[in-house]
Amino acid sequence: MSEENQTEEIKKAYDHKLLLANLKDQGLEIAEESAKILVNGVMDWLEESAELSDTPYDDMASMLYPQLRKMALDKAEDINKADNA
């Protein structure tokens, strides 16, 4: 078994609780990274759309996009709190 996929040392053969715990940890990391990709994709789309749009309202709203992006990425970072240092 590769070391990067093993989060806890196996002490009992076929310990299904440990297997589930390890998979849960990996799933949370995947979910966290996916959420970050989603946040960045949506924010990029909003920024590009605001630039192309003729209305002044989205131009005003776009001034808040950097703060909104940071807040959303901070929330995504909290999905897997085990990797936060």
C-alpha cells in the first residue's frame, strides 16, 4: 500500500473501521479541492460576464467579487479541517 493513501497504520487485519476512516479522509480532501475549483470557476464566470454586460449594476457588484471569492474559498478550506495547519 502506498504511504500517501494510508493515513493511519493498520494494526488489525482487514479492519473495516480503519478502511472507512481512511476513505472518509480522502473523500473530504477530494470534496474540498472540488469546491475550490467550483468557486474559482463560478467567480471567473461572474467576472467575465460583468465585463461583457452593458448594465452598470454588475459593474458595481463586481467590486465585491475579490472579497466574495476569498470568503467562499475560506469556507471551502474548512471542508477538510484535518489538513488545515
